[in-house]
Amino acid sequence: MTNSLKAAIARYTAKDFEAAAAILERCQHASPLPLQGLLMLGQSYTKLERHADAAQCFMAAAREPGAQPALLLSLALALLRKTGDNWQAFLVARDLHGINPHDKEAAHVYRHFIHHWLNIEELRQSNAKQREALQKRDAIAIGAETLLNHIAWCGDEALNQAVTQMQNATPFSEDSRARRRTRAHAFGKKPRIGYLSNDLSDCHATTILMQGMFDYHDSAAVEFTFFCFTSDALIAADGGFRQRHASRIVQIGHLSTQEAHDLIRAHNIDILVDLKGHTLGAWIDLVNSGPAPIQVAYIGFPGSGNGIDCDYILSDPIVTPPSSAPFYHEKFCLLPESYQPNDNINRSLLPPTPRALLGLPEDKFIFNSSNTIRKITPETFDLWMEILKRTEDSLLWMLGERAESNRNFLESVAHAGVDPARIILAPKAIYNDHIARMPAADLGLDTFPYNGHTTTSDALWAGLPVLTRKGTNFASRVSESLLNALGIPELVARDDADFINLAVRLSQNRNELLAIRQKIHANRLMAPLFDSERSARHVEDAFRMMMERAAQGLPPDHLRVTARPPRTEPFIPGEMTSSAQA
């Protein structure tokens, strides 16, 4: 072994990394490599850009006597991040975070992926430590949080505001904001709107929600353009939205920030609407370059876009009550019903899939959650388990994930004293099939503090009642907003105890639950929630109010849009009224 190590070192020194690796691999096949050999092999693999193999070497080396595990795991983590193996990166970050809680990258990766791990007790302990650290404004803790992950577990608006970590972006300054607002600009006779997004495909949740509103935009009321930096894969998967709006889509993904800024300016946009906020792929630097005199946050991120230069956030009185104003730098432009637009033109409404075809028992009461697993917090888990304990003849039907997450969740269920056999894990399904299967459940259970958003509106569109409770920040108030806009406020519990009691009562009173289902069916085509045309008109009114104020030289201020008269006839799903403009 000694001679082989010397030979490997000689080849490595000569920069013949292939030969060095080959020598060490032969040694490894004969017997385990010592620490020095593992380090040399890891370094050789790194030079050859075999990052996954190099990471395995450094992970093995970290377990050897005399090693520096924190340093070696840090190297392994950096290499795994390059490979895109997020699951293995999480496991390494977990070990490294335990050894060195002050390692910024380990803390960030660990906190980012722990919500997908679904070990409820580990998540409970990690969240408690993280909350305590955030309350002390600990820099490592703040740096470990991305805003979208943060609001998945923390409903405290003061802490939400404190977590202003921004990735790959430069925060705006008050001076740059003032220059943007006072720059010479000739406002149009009608608002010229620019929607900024990289999700412009009808296979993405944002466009699934908004395309009906876009289709109903009245060209006599507004002009609108999509500034698109959507990926080629999403574009290829689009089923018709982009074709319908081809003349309005301007590609900017190939441009620099300055070039994109100049192009938006050249379109004389009055109001730039950022549909991203703090979500994946957001072009924050472009928004902060100030391409429009009025800039608005909408839909993408359910909360304040800390560090993003938007004058207004389009919201509603439920998700952003007056008590939330101190935690936002944006002014509230309150839509009269729900802030969330919904598509009634392109959204499917298929016959419900029978339970037998889904492998569901006919004789059980079935609770359902179709929310992504990162929203399943210990807080949510405890509520669900208590409901199952108090409704013995019931099951929980939820979306399954990767095998490790499923196993951890079922072990957590058993640890909570509930038979894991009462959990049914559904496979993922294409969108239309998913909508069709949702009514097979009896009652949807929401997640906290990050509610179902598109998920809740999908369930209600499909006819499935969803039970929620009052929240403490934007993300935790969305389902209440949706239920109120559908005229079903009775499904909004006051608190945890009321949530549990209401779930138990509805499971034991089928007539009451049937009456709620019938009410959903009756309201679906009349109430504001799914009225795409009404949403378009209210948003157009909001844009007009913003522009009128700016044109008078007034600074942004809180605005409230007046509700249009209620609908007197039901709309027809899949059809546009004659008043809609193409």
C-alpha cells in the first residue's frame, strides 16, 4: 500500500490525475484506503470533475481517525451541490450542521431541505432552535432561511420581516426608488401593463391560476405585455396559453439586466407587475433597476417582497389586514374579494373519478391533503393526528413523495400513536386527472402556516370542501380568503381546537357536510372566487387607480378597489362572454 501511495502521489504531482486515481482505485479494491489515500483519491476525482465520486471519498475520509470531519464534510457538501444531488447534499449538511452549527452553507442546505425529509420530531426540534435564533436576530440563522422556505414553517410576521436574505440580488435604495418615481414619464390614456415572469406556461401553477384573467383583460381598459424569461422546457410544455397571447409575449431571457430594463422602458410601460417575488428564478435585479414608474407585486410570493422595489402589493382585506401594514414596505392595493384570480375558461371540470378506480375504500371517511410535503409542519401534523385519533373510522389520503420522506412520515405517524395503515399515499397525477380524483375524498384538511393556495382553489373547483383556520400572515390566511370569496366562511375555524372539533363534527354529520358540498356546487359558477371576468375587471380598476394617483404626482398609498355589482347569472365554464376582448 505504501509503495502504491507513493506512486499515486508521484502521478498526482505530475498532474496525471487519471493515473493517480487508477492506482488508488486498484488499492481500494484490495483493501480499504487509509485517510491519506482517501484524500488523494478525492483530490484526483475533484481535478477530473468527478464531483460525486470525490464527495464520497471526502465523506469516507471524515469518518477516519485523525481526520478533520467539519472540513471534509464541507468539501463534500460543496461538491454535491455542483452535482445537483440535493438529497445526498442534505444528508451531508445534516451531519456537518451537527458538528459545526456555525457553517453557513451547511445551515442553509440543512434548513432548505429538512422540510422535505418529513421526520416530524427532528423538524420540530430544528424549527424550535431556528425560531429562538431568529428572535435573537442571529446572522447564521437568518442566512439559513430563504423567504419561501421560511414562510412554510413560520407564521410570525415580525420574524418574516426580519428574514431578508436575498440570493443573487442587490436590494433597492430609497434614492433609486425616488428616482424611478420622479423620472419623466408620459402615462397612457389607459394603463400600459407589463407582466414580468418566468412561469408563462399553462403547466405552471401561476399561469394555471391567472390565464383566465389574462384572457378576459379588456383591451379597451388596459394594454398589456408579457416580459418573459421562461425556460425552454416550460415553453415546450405549454398547451395553448402562449399561442393565444403570442403577440403580447416579449422574450427577455437572453438579455442582460440593463438590456431588459431598456427594452421595458422602450415599451413605455406604466405599471410593471412582478409575478415572482421571492420565488425560484426571480429576476430581482431587473425589478430593482426600476424600469417602470409604478411597480407592483402580485401572486408570486405570499408576503412582503423584502428588498424588492415594488410600490404596491395586490392583495385583499383578509390576507393583508391593517395589522399587517407595519411588516410591509409595499402599500396595500386591496381587491374587494379574494386577491387570487382563478381560471374558469381553460380549467377542466371533469366527472369525479370513482373511489374504486383510485384504490380507496367506499366505507371510510376520507380526509385529504394535496399540499406539497414542505407545507406539512409539526403544527399541521399534530392537528391531523388528533383528528384521526378522534375519528376512528377515517383515513388520511395525501400526496406521496420520495421513498425516504414517505418512510419518515409513516414512522412519525406510528410514533404519534396512529396506525400508519390509515395513511394512503397517492401518486402524482397529471393536472386534469388530479382535479377529477379530488372529490373522492370527503373533506380536505389545510396546512399551517402555509395554506394550500392553488391547491385549495383546485379542491374547491373540484367540489371538495376544505377546512382551514384563521392565520397570522399572508400565507396562512389564503384559504380563508378563498372560502369567503366562494361564500363558504363556515369552513374557517377560529383556532386549533375549533379546527379539530369542526373536522370531527363534519366527519360524524354527513348531512351537514353534504349541505356544504351542495353550497359549493351552487356557488361555484356565481360567487366571485371563480369568476375570471370579475377578477380581470377588479385588477383593471386597481391599475387605473394606481396610475391616476401617480399621474397627479402623488406617492403610492393604500388603495381599496370597489366591488363590481354581483353576478346575476352563472358563467359557463370554458366559455367567454361576448364582452371579453381577445
